[in-house]
Amino acid sequence: MSELWYELEPFLQQGTLGLVNGAFYAILSLGLAVIFGMLNVVNFAHGAQFMLGAFVAWMLLNWAGIGYWGALVLAPLLVGLLGVVIERTMIARLYKLDHLYGLLLTFGLALIIEGTMRNAFGSSGLPYQVPEAFRIPPVDLGYMLMPAYRFWIVVVSLVVCLGTWYAIEKTKLGSYLRAAVERPQLVQAFGINVPLMMTATYGAGVALAAFAGVLAAPVYSVNPAMGANFIIIVFAVVVIGGMGSILGSIVTGYILGVIEGFTRVFYPEASATVVFVIMAIVLLVRPTGLFGRA
């Protein structure tokens, strides 16, 4: 029994660490799925908006003296407001056009945002300290000691993801959103401001990315490339879960994070590509994704 436990221990450790990455994959892919599912826009600027959330948290701390807990609220609001401006001035013009136009526009926005932050702050990265509340002994899981802040990331990400899913799938506001996507003229005939709902939806998706950026700031160096490091994998997560599927993005994000962790144990070289191998297999077997609809 002890030998079996000894063999399983590395898998449990890496799987748990992979769960932390999976928490970021889930919350980022959730924002992408919300924007695509509700607005039919492929938001390639999502990674840059994630990075902006981390930078705004850093600026709030160093320029305004507002710490981590304030940044968790203010950074998503500020970046979400920027998303509202982008949607009203640019993206709203593309709803009736092919997806390619939205992808090219948001890709260009991502390059502009990343280049601006690189010129302003450099590319070496800026430190952001772990909040004092989490500078405590690590959590003993029996097979490893997990830093308290990483444990917090998994918990808060799960709460935010499930809360967002519930709001979209189980509430009256969510039903209005889904109806506005499929029958906008009919919904508007009932006196509901559909353009305002679309704007608010894009802003909320961007705010989710910024929220993930604040969570990531104490874990990763705050730098202009941090969004680019995540966004390709997150797009793969969304494709595997099913484009526009809220629940699919959440479940797939966590599962792929754990699989990525397991891969580091028996074949570390493949850990960076295992997500894309899974994506290729899923697309061959089920082109709409695991939870997607035709």
C-alpha cells in the first residue's frame, strides 16, 4: 500500500498544481464563452484584457495605495468600462458581419494594448506581493503542502464560474440575454434595450478577464506578455468545451489543467502541447466540442 501511495503521490501533487492553472483556464475561457455565446464575437483581445487587470491592480497598489482586496473590485470595473467603450465604438459595428472581422479587430486591439503596456512599463515584469492575509503556513493536503493563496485561487474561481453560469442559465436576466441573441427584434419589441444588454455582456466578459488578471498578479510576474502566454491555451479550452458553451468552458478548463499537471509527471516535454492534442482529437470525433451544439 505504501508503495502504491509513493507512486501516486507525484500525480496527486502535479494534478493539484494543475488545478490552479485550470482555475485560470476556466475563468478566462468563461469570459470568452460569454462573449462568443451571447455576441458571436471571437474576442482575441481577451488575453490583453487579462493582462490589463493585473497591471491595473499593480497601479492601484503603487500609485493609489489600494491593496489586493480593493483591486479585486476596482480593476474588473475599470477594465470592464474600457471594454464597454471598445464595444460601443468598434465591436458593435461588426455584429452582422462574418466572425473573421471581429477576430481581426480584436487581434489588432490586443497588439495595441500589449505594445502600449510594453512601452510604458518595459517587458521585464513587475512584482506584486501575495496579500498579507495569505502569508500563513501552507495548507496540508496530506500529500503536499499547498500555498494558501493558490488554494484561494481555486476556491474563488469556482465560485465566480458557477455564479456566472447560474446567472446566465437560471435567472430571468440570463433568459433575456439568450433571447436577445436569437430573436433581438422580438425582445426589443417587449421594451428591452437589446444594444445596452449587448454592451453590458461584453463589459462583463472583459471584467471576468480582468478579475482573473488580479488573481494572477501575485502568482505570475505582471508583464505585457502574460496574456499572450494564456490566450492560445484558453482558446483551445473553449473549442474543446464547445464554442459558446458556458458550462463546457468551466468544466473543460479545470479538467485540462489537471491533465496538463499529470502530463508533467510521466512526459514533461508534452505538457505544453497536450491541450492541443486533445483539441485535435475532440474536433475529429465531435466538431462542435464536448458540450457544444451544432
